[in-house]
Amino acid sequence: MISHPDAGKSTLTEALALHAAAIASAGAVHGKGERRGVVSDWMEMERARGISITSAALRIDYDGHVLNLLDTPGHADFSEDTYRVLAAVDCAIMLLDSAKGLEPQTLKLFEVCRARRVPVITFVNKWDRPGREPLELLDEIEQRIGLRPTPLNWPVGIAGDFRGLIERPGGAYTKLERTPGGATRAREETLNAQQAARAEGPAWAQAGEELELLAEIGADYDQASFLAGASSPVLFGAALPNFGVAALLRTLIALAPAPSAQPDAGGRPRPVQAPFSGLVFKMQANMDKAHRDRMAFVRVCSGRFERGMVLTHAATGRPFATKYSQAVFGSQRHTIDTAYPGDVIALVNAAALRVGDTLYAGPKVEFAPIPSFAPEHFAVARATDAGRHKQFRRGIDQLDTEGVIQVLSSEVRGDQAPVLAAVGPLQFDVVAHRMAHEFRAPIELAHLDYSIARRTDAASAPALHALPGAEVLTRRSDHALLALIHNKWRLRVIQRDNPDLTTAPLLAGGLE
Ligand code: G4P
């Protein structure tokens, strides 16, 4: 689910789970006055800041189907983590606030979906609150991101006066009734056209006119263009009072593509029936104070997973035992015994794994590595207490492995003062917080005056390093040589004056 912060992602996640009866009632997840304790938010810092920092997996069983819902951090600074999550999905829900439409973070995340050809279903949320005209919102989607909206339902009543939803095509009308506190499923009543016209008056007539207009412009669902990322089915609703959430669930089941063959590093599709293979898309340590461990989130790409299987870790060729595989539901975990393509399993004691790694059974397979975003913020980290150097090293190594931050080093700077590289500055806060609380090695950070990282090579490194406004370091995770450069003007001057030196963009795909 991709959205700008505050569009209602946590609320909708919870409403979907509620509908599928994964949790008994919304009240069980967040009691009154404690709105922030939502299932998928669990870190102390997330609660304090009111944003989702990590990406939890939520499994929903509904009507004979299994949906694995991956939460993505909405904050701009966590785009790197989000990108990795989007490498593990088959479909995305783009959530919009009816009053705000497309917001900056939604746009950025949408671009990642487009680059990865992930089909997108749009949910216009908060229709119970004053907002914009529905046709205007559709127009914005089409004009700004070139995605053709094809509404699957249409609201009766303007935003703020939400009466019900008309299905497209078909025209069945569902009148919605509020339930106190939104703590249970909303009551829905089906009316025929005559009853609806009597009950809703002018709001019904207006919706009818808008529907005629939609029919004229041919804004009808088309599977081929949806799967190709050219059009997006649109649903209207309100997550908080639980209106229109059942329709979203039914749409996901009916339209979201089922797991299909994933291309391996050589571009060959790996059929879902092939022996087990999975992609590590997220690493997390110390999720729960009671279980201090390192956990790998793996998307099953092919085959059947059975707990206890011994898999092969493609990067090292070493065996990996899966005795302790789990399903994670927010902060709760339970052991799972089998999993199928599209499922997410959490493997504990996964210290040897890294994001982008492949695990497999049978003949070797390796999926393409997940590209990372180019960092734009850099700071030197030092332990405030020199006596805790061991803890400091362990913590930095761990956060590097998890991909919370990139760690760079050079002989000049030495081991005790690595350079941390981040896509957004909030990543530094997460590192400082976790270093102090989990690894008991508080750090101080000195920000560096660089904003660009470029890939270089051993031949160019000494000359680049000697230039003003530039410095060359080694990225620990992949031993790549990175040139940090003051700003883009400085980069241009360097490239103009030294055309022979290598200063390549970090990502071939241009997502920098
Ligand atoms: P996020 O995860 O995308 O950041 O958003 P979240 O679900 O936390 O929702 C952001 C705010 O929007 C919350 O209000 C939430 O109650 C509200 N909200 C979400 N969906 C709807 C909806 O359909 N209708 C209305 N009216 N509000 C909605 P808050 O003020 O931040 O928290 P609280 O005061 O409700 O506890």
C-alpha cells in the first residue's frame, strides 16, 4: 500500500484485516484514545513520531484466498526501504486522501511502481470528510501521472456527505450506515434504483449524471491496460468508518494478479511450480525485546516452503536451516509450517542473509539484486563512549546488514569513524536511536558537506580524492568505491576538467 503520510494507510490496513476477520474488532487493535497502536506499527520511535518506519507483513485469509499485505513506510526519508518492499509485491494499492489528491510522497512511490511495472489499484479515502469533486480527482490522476482511471464504483453524495456506492458496471447501489465508533463492520444495505432515488434525492441524480459522463468517455475497467500499468481501477470509500472497504477486498481478490514467474538474474522467468525459491526483501533486528535476533523477510517466489527445509543461500552456497520460520502479524509472531508463492515468511537467526539475497532448494537460482537509492546525506559516526567500541562496531555492522543505512569507510577516516550515507536525514535519527537503545553504544554524528555519491574505480580514485570538494570511500556492503561530491555544480566542474575520471551514476535505472 503506497500513500503520503496521513492519507489513512494504517487505518485502511486495519479495516481490511477487520473485514477479513483477521482481528476481532478495530477496538482490539487500538483502544479509544490510543489511536497509534495499530497492528503494523511497532517500534517505540514509530509510535513517538506517529509514522511507520518499518515494513510489516500482514496476512489476510478471505473467502478462500490469501492476501499478503506489505506495509510501506510513508515518510519520504524511508523511500529506500519502501523500494525494497515494492520489489516483493505483485500489485500496489495507491491510497489518496479525497481532500488532497496526489501528494508528493504518493507521486514518488508511484514512480517506483511504474519503473517496476507493478499494477496499481487506487483507493480514494476519507469520503466521509469534506474533499474534492470525484471527477476532478480522476482528472488529476490522468493529467499528472498519465494513469487512466477506471472507476469500479462511484460515490453518492459529495465528500463529507457520503451516502453510498454505485457499482460500475451493473449499477447496484449499496447504502452505507454508520456504526458508532467504526469499531465493527459498517452496515450495508442494497437498494434498487427507485428506492435509492427516493432515499438520496438530488445526490442520486447528480451521481447518475456523473456516471453518464464516465460512460461517454469510456472510463471502463480494462484488464490488459491495468496489468500493463496504463490504467488503474478506482474505488471510493472511507477507511475510518469502514465504508467501501469490503469492495476493495473483493477487488483485490478479483483483479490483483496472482503470483507469477519472477525473472532470475539472467532474466529467465522462474515458474511458480519450480522447487522452492525466495527473495530476501527486508532484514530486521530485535523486533521484539523478548527475542533478540535478526530476522529476514522472504517473499516466496516459487515452490512450496515447509518449515524445517534446509535451503541454499545463493550468495555463499551455504546451507540455511529454516526450523524457526514464522509468520509475522504486526508485533506478534506465530510459527508457520508451509508457505506458497506470494507468501511472506520471516526467518529468524538470519545473520548470514542480506537484502536482495536468494534462498532456494534444488538446482541453483539467483534473483537480480534489489537496487538501492543513491544517498544524499552523509555523516561521520563516533561512539560517545570510547570504551564501548566493540558494541559500536557490532551495531554499525548490524544496521549496515539490515540496509537501515549505508556504511562507508576509508583508510584516512579509520574504523572508529565510519561515514554513514542516507537517502533522507531521518535515517540518521533511526540509527542514533537504535545504537543507543539496542546496542548500548550511543553515537555522535558530524554531518559532512556532500550531497552527491557517484561510483568510481581504483584507477580514478586517487585523483578524485585529491580534488577539493570530493572524497573517495568504500561502501562496506559491496566494496564499491564511491566518490562523495559537495554538490552538483562541483560534480559538473570535476567532470568538465577531468573527463577521464570515472564518476558514474549509482543506479543504471535512473531512480536517483
Ligand atoms: P497513515 O498511516 O497513512 O499515516 O494514516 P493513518 O491511518 O494514521 O490516518 C491518518 C489520520 O486520518 C488519522 O487521524 C485517521 O483517523 C484519519 N483517517 C483515516 N482514514 C479516514 C477516513 O476514512 N475518514 C476520516 N474522517 N478520517 C480518516 P488522526 O487525527 O491522525 O488520528 P485520530 O485523531 O483519529 O486518532
